[in-house]
Amino acid sequence: MSGATFGYLKALVIEDNVHMRTLLRSLLVALGMKQVYEAANGADALEILRDKRPDLILSDLSMKPMDGIAFTREVRLMEDSPNPYVPIIMVTGHTERHRVEAARDAGVTEFLAKPITAQNLFLRIAEIVERPRPYVRCENYFGPDRRRRAEENYTGPLRRHEDNGGETESI
Amino acid sequence: MSVRKIKAPKKPSKTILPSAYPQMTSAAAMGLLQALRNPQVCADAARIIADKAEDLRHAVLGHVSRMEQAARDFDLPAVFEQAHEIRGLAGNAGLAATGRIANGLCKYLDATQRAGVKPERSLVVLHLEAIARAARAEDEATRLGNTVANELAVLVDKKLAEINDSATG
């Protein structure tokens, strides 16, 4: 994580559409961020991630040759990841449930549906800053805890090891 | 003799609390939160989005032309790709009805592809024409644009239910 003050925070915008990329960049600059980097796809973004070590990432979902889901997976799981905990906001027009679930299971921190509004973008960033989520590492997942809150009336399947009497390790 | 498969016990999951992983400093977080809540910053950001609408509208029209070309070439993946770009941009271009119609087309094409069924040509053509007409209209946000978007959404929902039924039934 960079700098002691807000002015030194770094952001990375990954979006193949130049208009949307410019728009997202302008919004972060309006917020006061001075170091906003851009990439047109996940593969280019990995280079910037290694080189610049951003504090926040906004990523599109559909891109070539590497999309936002594959990029997120790489960030979270690759051995030499510069920061597997970096918050990733997925900015996407995809509304199909299976795509949203795939992004969540890759380790995305927040979703922002297009069309974007300043209010919605700022709410997602505030959520990351104010309520950072625990990360979970298990056999087939590493990323922000996908259980946002404990539902008292939850009746679905209990899939975690500790749900069935097993132990979990917290650090 | 039958061999009983024994399921390997699950490894316990490990929870890493926010205090245990690197985050921005509290001074940086405080500064960022102040900016996020500053009414002037919020107003500037909203103006930036509004100012970008005309550029985005041109971009949408470019994607509409490419989508029409893809349809003439019978290139369905390219039609989906362009419709997806349109739904992503249209809302911020002030073309809400166009975006909704493009979203319906994307949902339908995605569902047919996942179910391995051939998309109905008439439904695809109906969407293509409605997208093009709405995007090129002088005032897209007319009652007509919204009515077309609503009716096509009902049609898509019906087709998605049919696809779902045939997949589960």
C-alpha cells in the first residue's frame, strides 16, 4: 500500500472501451487521486500492477486477451502477486447471473453496474474504505469473504468446514 | 468386492482479518472518505458524466453500425459483442431505452448459447431494428422507445422461461 496521505493513493482503471476508460479516470481524478493508471485489458494491467502497485482497481469484465475475471484470479492467486488483497471493483454491463457469480468466485470485492453514476461509484469506494472485508483462503477460493452478513434466518446449505463442526483459523 | 470411495476431509478455511493484511493508512482513508462525501466533488463528478454523454452517444452509434454489419455477415458472436458494448455505454449516453433493448438481446443470446439452442431469427431481428431505431432517434427517451423496450423485455423473459423449461424439463 502506498503513501501516508490520500494524494499519494494509486488507482488502476482496466477497460477496453476508451470512452468508458476516460470517464472512469476522470471521476477518480475529480475525487483527488493524482496517480491513475490505465490498461485496455487484464494482461496489460498485470504489468502495471507489478510496476505501480495500485491501491484500488476498477476493472471491466469483458476484455481480450485477458478478461476481468481471469485478471482478478491472477491477482488473488498467482504466487508472485504484488498485492493479492488489493480491492477490485468490477464495473460491468453484464447482468447475467452466471457471469456475476463467476466474477464473485474469482475474488472481486465490489460490483458496479453500468450505467455508472458518481454516487454509485463513490458508494462502492467508501464501502471498501469503511468496511474492509476479511479474506478467506480455502481449497478452491482466495478472496474477500463472500458472506457479507450473517443471516439469522438462513436456510440454505452450510458448505464451510467450520459450519459442520470443523475448525477455522483466523489471523 | 466393491470399493467404497472415502471423501477426503476438507482442509479448514483460513480467515484473514482486515487488521492482518496491508491497507491504506488511516490518514489516506480519512482523506478519501472526506473527498467522497464532499458535495462539490460529487457535483463535479456528476457533471463529468453528463459532459461525456455526447461522446458516448457517437460511440454507441458506431457500435450500432458495426452490429448491423455483423448481422448482415451472420456473425452472431460479433452481434453479441456489439450489443454488449451498446448496453454498457447507452445508459451514460442518455440512451436508456437503447440500453435496455440491447441488454435484452444480450440476455437472450447468452441464454441460447448456454442452452445450445439456435436463437430465433425473428426475435434477434426485432431487437436489432429496435436498437438501431432507438439509438438514432432525435429524442430516444420518448414514450415510444420505452414502450418498445418494455414489450421486448416481456418477450425475452418469455423466451428465457421457455429455454429454462426445456433445459430443466
